[in-house]
Amino acid sequence: MTISRRVIRSVAVAAAAALVATGCAVGGENAPDSSKPTLRFAYQSFPSGDLVVKNNGWLEEALPDYNVEWTKFDSGADINTAFVAGEIDFGAIGSSPVARGLSAPLNIPYQVAFVLDVAGDNEALVARNGTGIESVADLRGKRVATAFASTAHYSLLAALNQAGLGASDVQLIDLQPQASLAAWERGDVDAVYTWLPTLDQLRASGKTLIASRELATAGKPTLDLGVVSSEVAQSKPEVVDAWRKAEARALGVIADDPAAAAKAVASEIGTTEQDAANQLSQGVFLTPAELTSSEWLGTDGQPGNLAQNLHSAAQFLAEQQQIPAAPDLSVFESAIYTKGLPDVLDD
């Protein structure tokens, strides 16, 4: 059955409205200034420089002519839904949902303008103690939870493929991180592929089978990306520049003042500074020079290998029948926002 884009958008609008209504919208202590336009930022609770930016109020400082509105989402799939509905302008989202978002039937008009982190040990597949599962191959016939359309879902499929299994060889269950933790504690699932901070809670009573760091080495890297709607990128490039500078500043804090970064992240995710520092240490954070290298974003007019990474992810998702087909590489190259790089990040 063919579903029109109009139907998809109608469903997405209703879903996004519900997500934003039930999500956590965060602004300043005072009501928004009705005389100013609002910029809407979607964030997630995984430890990253994005939380450092939010906690320090750097965007509010850098963009005084705008109301800055932060809304928390549980997954990249939810953020894609909100973008389709036109409910957000910027988002922190994994590379797998971005590959989906740029593919049919979603064809979301957004662009990748920043790499928040490269997944390392901060995303992993964990088996519950007592299940007898010692390797990925042992998952055959088992109940495995992950958040569908997320980087964890992509990595789970890659891990199964690497072990000679397919999605049909396990009982896949679509659960967001906190829901997967509850199912784990009830004994309803045997294994979970997810991310921090939920991941560390699962590790306390489970065995890590494989982490995204290992899959990256095997050619299936996943990343957390900063995306911006194409409309904002085209009409407000100075806003995109301010946002990229704030995110780059946060990467500098993670590298040069990890205690300050941990304090900010701990405040945002509700944990101890020691725990936040441990979680940050499990990710891979790029320097501005690395961000603008040919391996990642690239420079103005010359998109980097990140486009190929997203194209490869889309091809894999198509092979796994998660999307109808992967679009041409040119679609992903056009979606890499390199305007002003590397000068913007060198300021």
C-alpha cells in the first residue's frame, strides 16, 4: 500500500503536537518575549556538548534577539516526527534517524551542520544476567529491545548481521530507553541495545556483548549530529553560525575542563558529577580541526565523508527493509551544511 506524503505529514503533525505537549519545554524564568521570534531546539539526555550549551545558557547569550526554547525528546525518531510537523528548528539526533529522515518517504528538509559525538562505548548491546547469553550469536530466538529508527537500532542490526543473524532471528521489541529499563527489570526482555545514561543502569545487572566503538572499527560507525531545518539555514545563517560556535565551545570545555563539562551534564541528566564524567569519557568528541576535515563535515563547498557515512547507513537500512530505498549520494552531500567552515569554528 502506498501512503502519500500528505497522509504522512498529517500523522506527523498530530504526533509531534502530542510529543511537544508532553515533552519538557525549557525556557528562561520569565515568559517568552512576544516581540521576539522563537528558535526551537530539540535535545536528548545523552551526555554531549549540547547539554553543556543548554546548561550554560550560551545560546540565550549569543542570540538576544530571539526567544530560545528547548524541548526534550526521547529519541531521534520523535525528533524526525517533530521536524516533519514543522515544530522544531534545530535538533540533536543520531546518524541513523538522519539517514532515514533524508530518505523517502520522510524526505525531511533539514541539514547536518555539526557532529556532537562519535559513538564509542556510550552505546552498547547488553544481555541480562541469568539469560545464558554470552555472545551476539546467542541472541537467536531471544527478546531484544531497542528504540526503533535510532542509532542503537542501526547498530543492533549491524551486530546481528556481523554474527550471522538477521532481524527475523530474534524477537525485536521497540522500546525507548526508560521503557526498556523497566522491561529489563521485569524480566520481559533478554537484551537491550541503547545509550547512556540508561545503558549504565543496564550494565549493573548485565553483560556487554558489543559496543558501537567496535562496530565503528568494523565499518558501521554511528554519530550524534546537530541538524537545522533548511528554511532556517537559508534564511538565518547567522543563527546557525552562533549555534555552531556554541557547540564548538562546548567541545572545548569537554576537552580542556572536563570537570566543568561533567557538572553541566550532571545537572541536565540528574546524576552525580562523577557519573557524568564517566559517561562523557565513553564518547568520542571531535576537535574543530577534525570536524572540518574531509573525514567529517568538510569545508565550504566541499562536504566531507560524513555524506558517504549517511549514504552507507541508508543503504544498510534499505537492505534490512527499514526504508524503501537509499537515495543517491548527492542527496546526502547536499544535506551537509558547510557554509562558512572552517572560519566559523576558528573564530
